[in-house]
Amino acid sequence: MSDETGSASNKFRTDFMVEMALVAALVCYLVLAQGQAVGENLSFTVAGAGLMALATYWTLHTLKDGLQVIALRLRPGK
């Protein structure tokens, strides 16, 4: 069990670091987009929408891995 928990914990840590990098990139995007209207620059808008979609997907992925770590630690009888 400790091997499973350690593996899941390492995976969660890696996912969390990627999550923080995505949030930082999203903050940078929002700072750059502060003075622009939506759709003014189509490629900039599409890049922002893609970044937001990726950050949302990765947040859900990270939450899944976090729940897996919790479930492995709370597994009864092991």
C-alpha cells in the first residue's frame, strides 16, 4: 500500500506543479488582455480560450489525483 500511496502522491505533486504553472500563465494572459476587447484580436482571444480550457481540464485532472491519494490513505484494513 505504501508504494501505491507514494506513487499516487508523486503523481499528485507533479500535477499540482503543472497546475500552478497553468494558473501563472493564465494570470499573465489576463494581465496582457486587460486593455483589449473580446474578439478584437481573434488569435489572442482563441489563445486565451484554449488556455482557460486547458487550465479547467487540468484542474479536474489534479482533483481526481488528489482524491485518489486520499482514498488510498483512508483505505481500511491495509
